[in-house]
Amino acid sequence: MSDTRTPGRLFRMWDNDIAYSFRKSPLAIVSGVVALVIVLAAVFAPLIAPTNPYDPSGLNLMDGFTPPMAPNAFTGNSFVLGADNQGRDVLSTILYGARISLFVGFSAVLFAMVLGIVAGLVAGYRGGWVDAVLMRIADVQLSFPSILIALLIFGVARGFIPPSQRETMAIWVLIVAIGLSDWVQFARVVRGATMVEKSKEYVQAARVIGVSPARILLRHVLPNVMGPVLVIGTIGLALAIIAEATLSFLGVGVPPTQPSLGTLIRIGQQYLFSGEWWILLFPALTLLALALAVNLLGDWLRDALNPRLR
Amino acid sequence: MLAFIIRRVVQSAIVMLVVALVAFALFRYVGDPINSMVGQETSLADREALRTRLGLNDPFVIQFGRFVGNALQGNFGISYRLQQPVMELILQRLPATLELALVSGLAAFILGVSAGVYTALNRRGVIPSAIMAASLIGVSLPTFLIGILLIWLFAVELQWLPSFGRGDTVTLPGGWVTGFLTSSGRQSLILPAITLGLFQMTLIMRLVRAEMLEVLRTDYIKFARARGLPNRTVHFGHALKNTLVPVITITGLQLGAIIAFAIITETVFQWPGVGALFINSVRAVDVPVMAAYLVLIALIFVIINLIVDLLYYAVDPRLRVERSAARH
Amino acid sequence: MTLLAAFRRSGMATALATSALALTFTVSNASAETIRWARVADALTLDPHSQNEGPTLAVLHHMYESLVRRGTDGSLQPRLATEWNIHPDDPTVWVFKLREGVTFHDGSPMTAEDVVFSFERVRHESSGFQALHTAVTGATAVDDHTVHVQMAGPSPLYVQNLTNFFIMDSGWAEKNDVVAPQNFAAGEESHAVRNANGTGPYTLVSRDPEVRTVMAYNNDHWDDAPAVTEIIYTPIAEPATRVAALLSGEVDLVQDVPVQDIQRLEQTDGVKIVAGPENRNIFFAYDVTSEKLASSNVDDNPFAHAEIREAMALALDRDAIKQVVMRGQSQPSAAPLPPFVNGWTEDLNAYSAPDYDRAKELVSEIYPNGFSFDMHCPNDRYLNDEAICQAYVGMLGRIGVEANLVSQTRSLHFPLIENWETDFYMLGWGVPTFDSAYVFDFLLHSREDGFGSYNGSRYANDDVDAKIESLSTMTDLEARNKVIAEIWDQVMEDRPILNIHNQLLAYAVRDGINLEVHPENQPQMSTVTYDN
């Protein structure tokens, strides 16, 4: 499809309004920088992390519970942010953990976004029973919070995936679980906008001259909803990262041998009372910083994309 | 009107049936209920016999039919784990969850609306910005972590508030067990209610703020100002009143979410409600309780949804079935 | 049942419970001590013959009593039976002399008839304790205070099976229609599940499952009056919440203390830790028999090679696990046998130091590129179970063996072992009979005729099987112990099990409360004493 108008328009918007609003908002700049630093650190974790926490042959259990910046009593090893209960360098586990959290978050949101946009476009454009069925499914889905849906999907996955592959599949199951529980918001926004656009004269005209519905939807309807979709997506990213942490807390997340930030927090909270604060504190702060930055960006983006609020 | 109501009720019934199917099918095949019912030393033959007696070897359709038939009579069987009728268990635990949900929902509503109005009317400035930022910290921390941190701070370090449970309770006529009437019951409620309500409060606050900002730019408000009405009347008499309709709708719809989110809060605080009952049942693969819980949550939501639908219809016939589109 | 009726019914029960609770509070102000006892899980039922499960038994021991009991030193002590011996003329009959003047909570006297009834009930098909009483063919009341138990053959150690066998009132059972233990299939709630009428030192005051169970001293109890006159039992599943409740003074005794919090609690003013060994050892086991593993990347079964099993043992650094994961709360051991148990020796306990170089060499001789497999582990059953597995995954990584950790909740983990769906798994085993035969029967005999239900390693050795079977009827204890030693020698040579350690138990109590750790983790509140 030779559609250059959409990115062009978005780009111009970015160039003028959005960038201006960004420059004017110190909070947006700070959160943008924080988010960028965490994302980059996670992407390049293998290059910058002091150790590879996934490589069991490099671990020494006796390093366990080494406090930050202090040598271990048995091994003499020292770690900037301390070592966790398995003797892993906390800094490295955070870098690798953020990688997994971000991967799960981005993939889940992308999955939800694609699913929600398709469902919303189809429901809004076709109307009738298709719309009724899709929206009833959305209603049912909304009655179950994401955590519950994810637990259900884990249950289904358990039935289908052979035990030997559950570990490797865990991360994909997590993505599907969080994504599936999150598509409704996208679908509703897109459906609403589609129904508004559908009744406009230019769409009616295009339909009369035989432009395919898919083309109408992608070319005329979709660009109009990209703003809200982007906002929902950004806030959804923060929610997805937190959902992953909560699922890991309930014990259905990624395995502890390849921890995400959520798994690290689950492990760390066991040591809240015993004085090994660094195992909980540093992953929790990273998660907080990441989710907060993404939330603030989403917030700012919504205001920026809604000219009436400026 | 009648046709509309019938259609909605039929749709709701179908929704319930689908939920029942999902609830039954999923948990029927997760884990092995037999294993949670018998000790480690029970022989394989005994297990198989128990399986047959419980009807777990029957075809799926027969098991599901039996499930729906019983569910309609409020009979979800006996909890494998606690060996009590499931319905009785859920009704015993429901007051705890509803009281928690009510308090945290009300607190979230009152605080959320106040903060939302305040930040909408004062868009620039240090305090509104701080409130907006602080509200984001609340949603950026996982619920379980907030709960544990609150326990650590207020129960262990400061020793101001209890760390778990409901405290002393009083049974009202009709069987409702309440924690509102004792001081330990009220104290026990504080930390779980904060944990559970924080997210909803943020949601409501942001919604109110956004709606207020929208309403404040409408012509109708401009006319009101032009007429020389004082700010106070404009803001609270007109703008807020208009804002509250969607806010109350969303809050109503969120009630189901609060009850379900109570799972995590109740786990952390050992709150004896249906959420803790559910997660304990998941851990022990107590199928009847899990199925009943899912159906219950869906029922609550479907009923709220139905009422909202009918109210919309009554208030504004133009909305008809299109109200979903108008809800954003 | 309609919703309304259920609501009313549950409400009434709780209303009664609440008023009773108020009553005991006023009494307790006079001269009594209340102990608030928290642990990880609630009793599953109050039916004394339904569930053979740790927390259930620990609670039941306060309201019901057994014929004999296990002391904190592991010895058998008299309880409702004052004497027990094998009939002088018939080695297949056990004779029990009952304590006189004992009454149930409802006032009816405890007689031989009740004991006979309890023997029948515990052997009913819906009982969770049948396996412990399979050798019994019947019990008869000789007089009011003497019971003869007829066995299928000589069973010299049968009395060891009776420490969790509770005596129930036959009249009460008949009156309340609970002659058989709770039966799930009947679809009815059983009166015995939430009511108790035993002979124990405490009577049930109120019970709200998973929330709170209150018990009060039974003034008519036959033994000396205990210091504790009221027990409030609260299950708290979250470890952090449990510890917080103790630190904030809301409970007096926490039974399942997370090992990492022991040190902090020891240093906390007003709280102390009592510790002792539990009768439970934690081990790994491998599928040593199958042609090919389900989860491995190699085409044969690495665990079938004795060299690989030796290498895996050499890679297990038990001392490091004790030091870091268990914070000292374990007793490393080579044999899957706690020290209390008949058949235990120093030699069986001795374990070798880890030798990663040698282990790596052994692995690379057979698998130059190493091999992989799935390690199955529970994450909510034993002390730091998941962390132990995780540590071992790291140790195996050092010898070129790649283990994929699959840790999950116990209700999903145990079926893998029962159904032979795991190549390598963690399991913990307690020995309530304090005899090696219990370990052999369930873990090492090949899976047939009711034996080996937890033999997940598919270990099958005809010679060992025959010897195990011979144990149950041997009356010459010395000869029997010799056979036990022979079996252990063979098993330790074949290595179907890789033992890690025995767990140590720790209870955290408020200062001034004295309570000993019970090897079966069944603390008895009537033994609590207070300083001052």
C-alpha cells in the first residue's frame, strides 16, 4: 500500500506541536531520559552488565547475600549493588531483568494493540451481530481483571504445552496472557472512532465508488485514532510491566533462573525483614522508575495530543 | 422497551453461560483435584476409585450440564479443601470482601473526586503537579509491594495498625459479619483499604480531572460565566454536576474490578474474604470454589452492567444500544 | 439449599461462635493464659480420621488424643493407653491397657468400645490413614479398659503407627451420623468436619476455617492442668505477614518461620527462637530406569549411568546450601533418613565434599558436550525448596550439565512424581513410624501391590524388594535391623536418590514462653510453660 500521508502527518505533528510541548515540559523531558536510559541499559545489558546472571557456571552460591560495596566474608568478592540469595550480582540481574520485563511489556502491548485495533475496526465498521458479539466478549473480558484472565490463560497453556517446554514457553504465555487481557481498551476506542468516521460523507462516497473496506479503514479511519491508541499503549506498557511483576509474585511468571524485575521483587520481598534490603530495594526502585517514567510520558502524550487541553 | 430489556437479559444469560463454561472447563483441567483431596500415601487404586465416585471420569458435556444445573440452584458442590458447601463458604466470606471493597471504593471516590476537581481547577502550580506525580507513583508500584511496605512501616516499625486479619467482628441479624462496629475491626480495615483503593483513586482522579477540563470549555459553562455566576457556582453547581454522571458510571463498573483485585490485597493482609479464598483454592486446585468464584464475579459485573444499560435507556432513549460508544 | 438459607445458616454458626468467644474472653481475664498461635496453613478438617496431613494433625492433637504419643525426643509415651505389648501367647495380637477415668468433652466416659469403634473408623475406605493400618484384621474389647488388636501376621512395630490415631466417641459419632470419616462423594457436609468431641486437653470453642480456630481448656482433662487455658489458632499464608504479625505483637507463636528471618527475630527484643531437627529429609531423585529421558537433549538416559549419578552427587555442595540458602537450618546428610529413625547410622549420614573437577571429568567422558534435563521442584512445600533447586542448577552448570528449573505449587508438582512424568525432582519425606521400612515401602520398593507410590525414580531391584517385604513380619528385631542395614547398603550403592539434608524446625515465640520443638512439627500447647 502506497500510503505516505499518515507518517507524514504524524511526523509534521511531532515536528511542530509535540516536540514543542515536550520541550516545554520538564517532567516529560526527565521521564523521557529515565525511560531511555533504562531501555538502552536493558538492550545493551550483555555489554555493560558486570556478569551474566543466566550463566550458572559463573555463579558461586557462597557469594549469596553479599551487601553492596562490601567484600564477601568467604569469597572476598564485592558487588556494587550487592549479591542476591543465589550469589548473583544484583546490578546484572536488574539489567537482564529489565530486559525481560521490557520485552514482555512491549510485546504484550503490541499484541493487545494489534488485536484491539483489528477487533475495533471490524466491530465498528461492520456493526450488527459482529459488533454485538465482539462487544459482549469485551464486556465479559472487562468483568475479569487482567490478573484473573492471565491466571486462566496460564491454566489453558498448562494443558496444551508439554511440561518440558513450559519454562521456555513461560515468557510467551505471559505475553499472550497480559496482551489478551488488555485488548479491550484499544478495541473500544477504535470502534467508537470507526463508527463516527463511518457515517461521514467521504467514507460513504469512497464506499460508493468501490474502495475496499480494508483500504478505507486503514487509510482514513486508523490515522484518526492513532493518537488515543498511542496514549493507551503507553499507559498499557506501564500496566503490563506491573502485571508481569504481580503474576511473578503469584508464582506464575518467568522462572527464577531467568528473572524479570517482578521475579526479582518477589525474591527480594522475602528478605525485607531479615535486613538484606538491597535484594528488594534496587529492583523495586528500577521498576518504579521505569513504570513512573512511562506513565508520565503517557500522561504528557495524552495532553499533547489533545489540543483542547493546551 | 420490553424488547430491549428482553434482548439485554438474554445477552446477559449467554454471557453467564459462556463464563460458566470457561470457569468449568479451565479449572477442570488444571492440576489434579484428587491430589489435593487425599494424602501423599493414598494408593493409585484408591485415587482412581475416588475419581470415578466424584464423576471426574464422565464425559465433559455431562460434567458441564451437571455443573450448570446445580449452579442455577446455588449449589456449587463441596469444597475439596475445606469440605463445606461452596456457596456457604462464599457467603461467609463475602461480607469481608464487600466491606473492604465498599470502604476502599468510597474512599477512592471521595478522595479521587476532590483531588480531580482540585487539579482541574488549578492546572498549574507546585501542589497540583505534585498530586499528579504522586498519583502516578501509586499506580507504578505493584499492589503487593505497596501492601508489604505498608505493613512494614505501620505495623512493624511504627506499630500503629494491625498487620493482618479483620480484628474482632460482630454478627448482625441476618448473618452479616461486620468489622465496622469494633475499634480493632476498623483499625484492621485501614491498611488493606489503602492498598486496594490507591489504584482506583488515581483512576477516578484522572477521570474527573479530564472530564472537568472538557466540561469547563463547553459553551454552556461559558454562558454561565457570561451570565456573571460566581466561579463557585459554575465549578460545583454546573461543571462538577455534569462531570459526575460518567464518573459514577465508571465507578460502578469498577466495583467488580475492586472485588476481583482484592485477591492480591487479601493475600497480603490475610483478609478473610472471597479473594483470599479464591487464591488459596487456586493453590490447592479446589475446583468447585474456583468455578463458583469466577461465576460470582461475572454475575456481579453482568448485573451492574445490566442496571447501567437500563438506566441509560431510561434517561436517554436516543442512546439505545449505542451507549458503549458514548462511554469513553 | 437456597442462598438465603445458606446465609442464615452460616450466620447462625458464627453468631454462636462469637458469643462463645466473648464468654471465654471474660473468663480469661481472671487467671488464664491465652496463646495466639500462627502458622502457614489451617487444618483441612477436624475429622480425626480424614486427612493424614501435618497442620491438620497438629491442631487435632489438642482436641483428640491418641493411644500413644511421640515425645519431643522421639520416644513413644503413654497417652490414652497406659500399657501396650504383644500378646504373650500370640505374636499376631497387640494388647492395649486403657487409661481409666477419661471422659470425652460431652461427658461420656472413654471405654474400650470407643477404641474398637475408632479402629473400625480409621480403616474405613474414606479414611486417610488406611495405609498405616493395613495389617489389622480386627479389634475387640476384652473388658472396659483392655483392647486386643488382631493382626494379619506378626507386626512387632505396629504400635509406631498409632501416634496419629485418634480415639473418637462411638455414641457421639452415631448420634451425629459421622460413623464413617468425611466422604466427599456423599455431597454432604459432615458434622465431624467442624465439630470435635475428643478427650484432649482443649475443647473447640469456635472455628472459622482459614481464619481462626479457638480452643479452651477442658476442665475435666485427666492430666495436670496446663498453663495455657486458651488457644487462638490463626493461619497466615504469606511469610512476610506472618513475621510481621509476630513483630507487631499480634501473635505469640509463629510455627513456620522463614529461615532468613530467624536471625533478625533472635536479635529482636521480646522474641526468641526455639529450634530443633524435624523428622523430614529433603532429597532429589532421578529416573534411573527409562531408556530415554523425556526432557533431555541426549538420546539415552544420562541418569542410568552410575558415573553420571556420581558426578551429580559430587556437584552438590551441601555445606554451601546449608550456609547460604538454609542459614544453618539444616543437617546435611547422604542418606534420605532423619537421625531419629531406626536404621540410621553415622556412616549413612556421611557425605563427601564437592569436587567439581572430578565431576566435570566424569560427565565429559560420557557426554563431551554435556547434557540437559528439566528439574522439577515445588515452590511452596519445604523450607526454601525453590532456592535449593536454583542453587543446585548453578552447581550443575559448573560441571557442564544444564538443568532447566521448573518450580511450581505442590498440587501440580506431586502428581508428576506419582504419574512418572518427571526425570528429576525434589521431594521431602517424613517418617512418622520412626522406622526405615516406611522409607523403603514408599520410596524404594518397585511400584507394585501398593508399594512404591512415591518411587518416582522407577528404581526396581528384586533383591531389595524381597528384603523390604520380609521386614513387616520379622519379630527378631536384631535380625530385622541387619536386613535394614543390607538394604541401605545396596540403595546407597545404586544411588537412586540424591539426598540433600534434614530440615531444622524453628518456632518463634514471645519471650517468657517456653515450648520445645516437636520432631514431627506437632507442638502441643498444653506443654507450654511461662517464665515468672
